[in-house]
Amino acid sequence: MYLLKRRIIIALLSAIIFSLILSYISYTPIAEREPNSWYESFGSTLTVCLIFSVPAYLLGGIPISLYIDKFVKKEIIKLVFHLLGGFLVGIAMTVISFMTVSFELLWYGVIGLFASSLFYILMLLVKKFN
């Protein structure tokens, strides 16, 4: 039970950090905005990112991570499987959310790789300091 609680906390923290990074990347500062154009605020972009990333981490990332830790012993292999899992969760979340299949799904898989690597790094840090 302790492992699940720890993973939930790490998943929520990962979702927040991940959403902050994506929001920062997609934000256009006021000084760089074109006149008479619509730009989303940082807060609205952050909210949208959280809406998609929290379920991905909780419903996809945690079960995959538990499964990997149960059956895989070597850390480098765990990393590879976490990255693969993140890639697949990124694609699955996009297909489920938007009911579309296209070549762009690979880009969302790459974003899932980044998200899963963030989760994995935070898990290693928690294990190291625990």
C-alpha cells in the first residue's frame, strides 16, 4: 500500500511539473504577441495540460510502473520499459481523448516519453532519499 501511495504522489507531482513545462513552452510572452491575434493565457494552458496529464499518469503510468517493478529487476531495463510505456500511454491518451488516428500520434508518443522519463527520474530520487 505504501508503494501505491508513493507512486500516486510522484504521479501527481510529475503531472504538475510536466504541465508547467509544456505550458511554459507553448506560452507566448505579451511583448512577442501579434496585434489582433488570440493567445491563450499561461493558466488556461496549464489547466488543459493538467486535465490530460493527470489521468494519463494515474490511469496509465502507475499501473505500468507497478507492473514493471514487479517483473523487472535491472534498472536500465526498467528505464526502457518506462519509456516504452510512456510512449504508448501518450498515444493511447490522444486516441481516447480525440478519437483520431494519424501520423501526429508519434509526436504525442514522444511527449509521453518525456512524461515517463520525468516520472522515472522522480521515482529514482524518492528511492535515493528514502
